[in-house]
Amino acid sequence: MGVAMRKLWLLAVVLGLLFSSACKKESTKVSSELETVQKIAKMEQDINGKQEEMNNLLRTYQKQGGKDVGKLVGQTLTPEQKQVLEQKLQKEEGIAYKDLLQGILNKDKEVEDLKVQIQDLEKKLPNAVVVKRGDKHYEMAMAFLKEKGVDPKEAKKLIYQNNIMDELVPGFKVWHFYDNGVYGTFVTQGEASVSPYRVTQQAKQKLVEEKDKAITQKDSLAKEKATLTEQVAELEAKRNQLNQDVAMLQAEREELLKKMQEVKDLSEELKSKLNSVYYRVGDRQVMIKEGLVKDPWYGQPTLQNFKEESFPSRFDTRNGDSITISADEAKVAKINKVKVAPGNIFKDTQDYTVTIAADGKQATIKMLNKDKFKAERTMAILVN
């Protein structure tokens, strides 16, 4: 990341902290912790910059014939790569090539030093939570404040006084700080390959592009509508003399109405898909053999295949909160037991309940947390 982008990131961080401070009670402890984690975020940006510089030096080295270090996998050189470069540095007599080798090793050392500094700063803070797939910043904040004994209504108020990040990437570190009614939170890059600032900018750019596209489509339809309106007015004025043209206009009108209905139907279909949960119902052993799920006896069931065709059934959560399945649908003689995968996300009795008919011919899965099901999008319903 360039210097200008890092400055923008730091400015956004500072403005966020100032805004949060203006909306809530002061806490020296929380302010100090936020300042410390802000330093960590800056160091992570510095690491990304130095890593980019080291990659450029390595590419130059490889163009000049240095094929003995391979590609850089992590943020620093491996011990083997360092040994190769240090040995070549000792033997090298050319000043330019020697400077190149020393430059690579220096950048690697700078990255390592920054990592050590980050580790030292992190030791001064409460433990951060490393983001896993499916984690939500708001839910993590609520769970933290619940552990602190904060009333849910007050917790919600405290959370919205902070900058909550919508897009979390696995590997990010989410920091929570609380002291005497004051709550603060911050997201750092951690072990992720992309920074929080980059993710936020990408999300904003996507929204801008979608908005621009929608505006363009709206303007195009408005122009088409205006043109058709003018044509209708002209044809109505000449209808006594131009009956054939009137018939043509009516045909065009029908085509326009058809397109409008198609657009409406498409819009409803898209809304339905956005609010739907895609799922697959089947015998547990069959789905395990097919490689759709993994369900060890000592753990939770997990999805192994995320292809769209693997989840043929769809339920629009706007139409209710319960999915009813049959033994015939699951291709079993009788339903004895039902659970939902991935089990580490959907918790029985917490996110859903299962009711099985007395004859075992039907079962109903009631979603207690529809938002979680919508967010996850796909699930497998394991029978027996």
C-alpha cells in the first residue's frame, strides 16, 4: 500500500476515534487501549508497504538471474531464503548487486522488527478475537458486552457509538475494550492478507458502481418512456388518418408492458433469492458418501461442497420461518433424527428447533434466527 493510502487510512482511523469520543463517556483506559491498537494498525500498514518494497527488490533480483530463493510466501523470508541471500552477499563483489542483496535483507529485518513491536504492544492489551468465516462485528461486540454484564439495550447503544465494520475477513483481529460504561472496538489486519482499510474501500467502490449502474438504467428507461410518450401523443393526434400507425403503436405498447412485467418479475425473483436459504435434504450417510458434508461422531457437521447445484431447494424467509420436509423427500423410510449443517454456525435450540411427526413421515425445522440463515445462504438438512 502506498504512502498516500496509508495516510488516508490513518486519517479515517483518527476521525473515527474523535467521532466516537464525542458521542460517549470518556475513559482514560479505553482511550489508551484504542491509541495502542491504532499504533498496531499503523505498523501493519508499514509492514504491507515494506513487504511491497521487498517484493519489488526480489523481482529485480530474479530478473538479474537470482532464481535460488523462489517466491515469497509469507511477510518475511524463510530461514533458508535468508541463508541463500546472506551467503551470496558475502561472496558478491559487485557494488550494485551487493546493494540489492543487502536491501532485500534490510527490508526483511524491518518487517521482523515491526512484527516484534506489534507483539509487544498486543501484550499490553486484552486478547483480541481472530475472525473466522461467518463472524459478524456486531454479534462479536454484543457477545463481549454480554460477558461484561451489560444490559442488551445499553450494549446496542454502546456498539452504535463505534465504527462497526460490515465486511470482516478471516484472519482479522477484532479488539474489544470496556471500562466503567465506556466501550471501544477496533479491527486490525492480523494474519489476513488484506487490510481492513482495503476491504472497506472495495465495499464502498462496489456500492458506488452499483449506484451508478442503477442511475444509468433509470435514465435510460426514463428516456425510453419519454420517447414512447411523444410517439403516443403524435399517433393519437393522427389516429383518424393513420389507423395503421395506431395499430402499430398499440403493438409497441403491449411489448413495453410485457417488458415492464418481465422486469417486475425479475425484480421479485431477485428479492426472493436475496431473502432465501438454499438447502439440500437427504439421508446423512448418503450426503457424507457424496462428499456434500462431513459429520464426524466427535464433532459438528460441516459443508464440504458449496456448488450451487448441490443445494436444489430454496426457502424464501419472507414467507415464514419453518421448513417442512418429508421422509420421501429425504429418501428414507422414516425420519428419526434431524440436524442442520454447518453445525458450528447453526445451533440446535439456539438458532433452530426440530419437530418430528409421530409417524416419522414429516419433520419441521423452525428458524429462530432467520437473519443468520439468510447470511449463511446454504445449509444441509441431515436426516437420521
